[in-house]
Amino acid sequence: MDKKTPIVSVVVPNYNYARYLNERLLSILNQTFQDFELILLDDASTDNSVEVLNQYKDNPHVSHFVVNEKNTGSPFKQWMKGISLAKGEWVWIAEADDLCEPDFLETCVEQVQKYSNISVCMTASKYIDEKGSILPQEANYWGKKRLAVSASRFSGKAYAEHNMYWNCCVANASGVLFRRSYAIKLSDTAFLSMRYSGDWYFWFQMLLHGDMIEIYKKLNYFRQHTAKVSVEGVSTGNRIKEDIDTYVLMEQAFPDMSTYKRRLAHGQLYRKIKKVRSVEKQTELSQYLYEKLGGKASDLRLFHMNKYLRWVCPWIITIKRDRLF
């Protein structure tokens, strides 16, 4: 790399995605915006990933190529390794199995440079399957709603309180450009030990430091796999514990949040708990929810009642009404 500091640091964390790497790396290298460094990380892959990555190590964009001797067990540890190596003010975690449009970086950089206090910039995404075919499901939290503007800016704290509180609105890290200087100063690094909800924990904290930009152009392709870690995490209950820990963080950040809103969120959690296969695990998680947040079965009843109350009480809070659009 030229010694000039790049504007963007592109981090590609890989684990056993050799079959996607060539296409992924070409989608990065062929960006219309070229002022970036490329950081290649492999988390002790057992396929031929390192062999594929070796073919790119001498590319002038590549500033680091790091292969772990032992798997970290957490994708978020690889995120932070990349962030710590990055030199650019903006970071793009380009997951190894995803793809992007050629103008992804150009579009994001143009938006973040318009303002002084942007923390996170997120584009719209499309789902693709393991073969790269576009899936019909909607990947974006705003659904199929046609938006009259190409992009919107939101207060980061307001976005965290009204959007991220209900669920992780950032569907995929590959669709995000974020400010490195804010990321390296995060005081709570509990997400590093997480397997499922670390992204939610991370993005929420980032939004407490700066504003959010949503770009409504579908520039990112989020690959879906038959065996998804997130689905397994819900059915076994392992992800729900991390979700509860994330709610502890969020409710501490907004201590004046209404009791009704908290109870709706706790009802959502309780509904997830009821879907866990093991009755013993359900009991364990229900107790954990009660201990950490005071959540209980009556919150689930309130959650279900809210679906009917919204029709007779147009002022009552609902998840949709609370969101910023």
C-alpha cells in the first residue's frame, strides 16, 4: 500500500468460505471508489481458504494478511482485530460470503462526508442463497415500503432508542460503513465474547456516539445458508441469553424509558423463550430474564394484548409506531 492513509479500511474476516472468496474479493477490488486498504483475516479455516487468500496478498490494496493458528470462536473478535489494524477513518466489515454492487463504497463515502458526526451508514440489502440467486424475502427492516428519498439521517441516540431497541436493524455488517475512531473507543466490549448477538450490542453502542444514515439503494447482497447460526441460537436458547444481556445494556442507556415499552420488549423475549425446544432451558431463560430485567409471563400477555389495543387506542405505543422512519 501507498503510505498515504486511506479513507476506508476494508476488513474481510473469513472462516471456511473458500468457495466464495474469489467472487467476494473481486467485488471489493472492482469498486468505483478506490481509496481503501484491504485487511484479510482468516480464523484458522480448515478448507483451502488460506490458499485462495494467498493469491491476493501482493495486491497493492492489501495492507495486512493475518491467519490465526487457532479459531477464536467469535466473529466479533475478528471484527475488532480488523478495526485495530485499520488506518482509515471509515471501516467496512465485508463478510467473506457476501457480495456488493460496484458503487457501494462510492455511495457510502459520499453520504458520510456530508456531515460531521456520522457513526454508522447502512445501505439496503438483498438476500441471496448459497448459489448467489436473489431470494424474494425482504432483507430490510422498513420492508417493501417505497421511500420518497434516497437516504435519511437520524440522531444516533434516537435511532438506538426507537429502532435498535426492538431488534437489530442492521441486518448485515457487509452493508455498513462505520467510523473507526468511535469503534475503538467503545467502553463495553462484552460483545467480543458473544456468538450470536454481538453485532446488535456493537451497533447499539456505536449509535450512542454518532448519527445514523440509511441509504435506500440495495447495494449489499447478504448470503443465506441452509444451516444458520442465528436460527440454531434461537431454537437452543443460546442466542436469547445474549439478547437479554443486550437489553440490559440498552435499558441502562435509557433509564427514563417507559415501563410499558420495556414490558413490550420483555414480552418479545418471553415469546422467543417459549419457542425453545427444551423445557428445562425455557425455565432457565425465564429465570434469567426475571433476574436481569424483571421480565415475567405477564409481559407476554401484554405483548399479545397490544396487537388488539392498538386498534382502540391509536395513541398507545407499538413497535411500529415507536420506530423512526
